[in-house]
Amino acid sequence: MAQIELLLPKMGESVAEATIIKWVKNEGDSVKADEPLIEIATDKVDSEVPSPEDGVLLKCLVKEGDVVQVGQPIAIIGLGVSVAASAPEPAVAPVASIPAPIQAHVEAAVMATPLAEEVLREGPSGRFYSPLVRNIASAEGVAMPELERISGSGQGGRVTKQDILDYLSSRKGSNGVPALTQPALATSAITAPVSAPAFAPPIAKPASKVNISVGPNDEIVEMDRMRKLIAEHMVMSKQTSAHVTSYVEADVTNIVLWRERVKKHFETKNKTKITFTPLFIEALVKAIKDYPGVNISLDGDRIIRRGDINIGMAAALPSGNLIVPVIKHADQYNLAGLAKKVNDLAERARANKLTPDEIQGGTYTLTNVGTFGNVMGTPIINQPQVAIMAVGAIRKKPAVIETPAGDAIAIRHMMFLSHSYDHRVVDGALGGSFVRKVADYLEAWDVNREV
């Protein structure tokens, strides 16, 4: 009988792994082409993986809660077979790029060896470990303190399967193989040398866990998956970048008056509402073209100058969590196009209908703390970017303005801009000049601009 192996598909730029949330179908169930088989989560977006063809789900190769790499087999689907039909176990090729003998014996040890020592799902540092990594660690005698010292290349510093296999390869015995796996490899021929990683980044010392007393009237609420990811990402960013924040107050009276005058006509003509967000993004794009040094990423000691301007817009979800959909090639949209894109992404973000690719690839991020009535904030950089801007609430304030008859005090619509940047690569002159340029573009808004 014919059968196919369903692989975890590529789900967007830079998405390397996903967490299995729920199997929609059970083994033995009939499935149709494009019918959802499994629910997965990548970074901050939940998605479904459909069946590629009609058939029967013969075997689920991963469990709920597993962290699976893109391209890894997740299911076996039988084509043209009945529900009662049985299928032999498929031979699944290893996906790790290490010598085959070591790969085979490590995976055999994982399958056959009982857990020698319990390895927790979450270490003292708060770092999450997938079931596969925990099984490998237990089988190879890697205790929790040693596991915590392994540098992770996954999301938020998570240790992946390849990370722990590389670590085991570097922990060699006298024969050039990992000491704890020598008995299993005694009768096997080593066909390729095993080398340690060329560079091991310094490992941050895990923060000591504080014992917090819980009172009789207190309630303990477990973090959901998204909140854990946000927490990991924020702590990682603060540990990675040298954060500095510059502030500018902008007079946005012209923008407020213009929007109030044209918003009904704009919605009628373009079939979408005009909010302040696309106006801010337009000013950001112009300033980035003037100061491309903020549109970069840092890879070790290499500066990557981004050729595209992809603006992330932080959006609060009904759950209280945060997500950052990205407007790709924002410099190629006119104001109506930006408004449609902003509204579409915001609406689908709240409905949890974003695709993984729509939250990837940002080169600069905008967050609107004014939505919550805040006048300013100190935003945390969205890695691997090097800068982020927060816009505060627009408030009426008395301000000094210049007139042909001299200076005068008038009621103006004022707003603070907060620009956080990575001082490793963005100096104060660039960071301060950039936020001032954004304010200049906002203040120079043409109140008679046509829709």
C-alpha cells in the first residue's frame, strides 16, 4: 500500500521549529486533502498543518508538547487504504547534520534507555527544554546543571536537538567520541571525525530563583505559551543590547486637524479607516531613508545593513499579550496602502489569523503606548533589530509658537516620541538625530494634503 511521510512544512522566514499543540485527527482516522491534521505554534502564531492528500492517518510521529524542527517527519499517511489497514513502521532518516554512527546510537539510546535522572521541562533559569532534548540529556547522563550551561541556538536561547548533540560530540573520550557513548559505539566504525564547535559564546549565569511566599488569599496563574515566549524574548533583548533611549516632543497639531477633516472622505474613497498609525509609519520610513544606520542588525561583529524597510507594529491582543505583525516593504506603499495594511494586520492579529511569515523579517518596530493613555515609554528592542520607537498619547498643551507678529502661547496637540536603540552600534548622535527627524516630518505635515 502506498504511504507518504508528512514533514513539518516551512512556515515563514527564519522559522526553524514549532511546538505541537494538538492533534486534530487520531491514528486510524480518514483524512481528506487540505483537511487540518495538527495544530502547531511557531513563535507567537498558532497554525494548522493540513493533509496533502486523501487517505488515512496511520501514525503520529510526534506528541503534543514536542518541539519539532522544520522538515522533520510528523505523521505517516496511507493512500488508498481502509481505516482497518495496518502499515509497517517507516524508516525515518535522521535530520541532524552529524556523523551517522553517532546520530544512530544517540537516538537508539534515547529510545531504549530509561531516564537515569529526571531532567525538568523548565530549568532553574526558566529556560524550556523539549521532550527530545530531555530524553537525550537523561540517556547521556547530562544533569540539569550541565544542561543549563549549554548555549542554545533556538528561540530565546532554547537548547535544540542539534545543540545537545554538538555538545555531546565536543565532550569526547580518549577515542575521539563522547565518553558516555563509548560502550554503545564499541563495535561501530567511525566514518567521520567529530569536532567541537569552532566558537562557544559566553554563557550567562542563570539568575538565582527567588523564593516567594504565597498567602492564603493569593492566586497562582500559570503563564500561557505566548507569555513565556514574550518573557524570554524581552529578557534576551535586555541581555543582548546596550539600551539607550532618547526623547523628543513633537507638535502634531497639523496631523490631528488634517485627520479630523478628511477621515470620512478617506474611508469612503479607500474603503478603510485612517488612524494615526499609518501616518507615523510614513514619517518613520522617510526618516529611515535619511538615516539608514538604524535599519540594521548585528551578527557578532558583523553589521548587516538591511536593504528592505520592513516596519513591525506592536499590537495588543484581547488576551493581554503582545504580537508584532510586519509591514514588508513599507516604503513602497502610499498612505492609503499603509492604512489598508495596518488595519488588515491589526484585525487579523486580534482574531489570531496571522501567518508565521507576517510576524517575521521586521527591520524596525513602532509601538504606540499612547493607546493606553501613556505619554511616553522606554520600549525594549525587538531582536535582532537595533532600534524601536514608542509614540505617546496626543494631548492638548499650551506651547510657544512663532508667528509673524512674534512668539505667542497657543493650545497645541503635543506628543512624545521615545527612541530606544542599541548603543553597541547606534551612537547618541544617530539615535537622537533619527527621532528628531521623525518629529520634523510629523510637524511639517501639510494640513491641506489631498486624500
